[in-house]
Amino acid sequence: MDQLFAPWRMEWIEREDRNAGVDDCVFCELPERDDDREHLIVARSEHAFVMLNNFPYSPGHVMVIPYAHGGDLRELDDEVVLDHARLRARTIDALEAAFDPEGFNVGMNLGGDAAGGSIEDHLHTHVVPRWAGDTNFMPVLSDTRVIVEGIEATYDRLHEAFAAQDGATVDGGATAADSDRSEESGGDDSTTSAVRFELR
């Protein structure tokens, strides 16, 4: 049986400078900071948020992350589990609208390095859009991953797709329609704040 190796993933996981400027848990600290766009947080609900992966497998690769710190799915309250699941569904809707993928990989890496994850003490669900033939020879032959879109453009496309959903609010309570009118009249750029949902 042939084997293909991806050693650059371990270099990413074990790098010493990861999450520079974060004292403890990146998934706890970044949602507390002011600028969602700067920290790649594109949507929020009461108990979870959606953040772009800054080392994506494909354009639109995001993580849906509960605010509650912990690495054991079984320890989450039922309300958090339900909110997290509903935000995952909203995320798939937004990714379909923004990128029109042919499929998705959705899952958690529970158990740190042994499970392939880089952050084991704060669980998170990866949602990765996929297309037929979206893997190729570049990573194997030349240690190069091809990403066809900059992360800022991905953020804008996904933010717009989340904002277009029913019940979405941006900029502290404006609906997506209000945001559109503000932009048409020269208002502030609403993409500096994550789209918000009350998922009940």
C-alpha cells in the first residue's frame, strides 16, 4: 500500500510562535476582543461563534466553536450543544450560498495530536467546503498548498452570506436589510462586526 505524508501539518501544530499575543486559550480570548473581522470571527450566536481557519484546507474552511472552554463534548450543557448544532447548520447554509461547494467535511478532532488536532482543551467543529478534484499533486510534490482566495475576500463573502439569512443582525442589532441600506447611503462598513443570531 502506498503512503503519502504531510509533514507540514506537524510543523504547524508544533510551531512555537502560534497564537502570538494570546496568553491562554485563543478560542476564549479572541471573541472577547473588539474587532471581529481582525480576528476572523464571522458569525456569533448566544453560545458559539464561527471563525475562519487561518490555515485553511480549502476556501471557506471555518470552525464553529462554543464559548464554553473545555475539550470534552460530553461536558457541554444541552443548551450549548443545541446552539452549537444550529450554528453549524447556519454555517453550512452560508457556505453553500457563498461558495456553492459540492460537499462538506464536518467534524471534531478530540484528543489533541493523537486525533490530528492542534487545540485539544477547547473543542471546535471544522466545516470544510469540498469540490470534486479539489486535492491535487502540489502538496505532495512541492510542499505547497494552493489556496485560490485570500482570507479577507473569504471573510467578506461568508459575512455577506450569513447576513442574508433570516434572523441575522449586524452592527449591534441592524438587520441585513438595514445594513444594505446603510452601505448604499455611505454608512460604516458592517463587516467589522460578526453577524449575530438568536438560535431558539
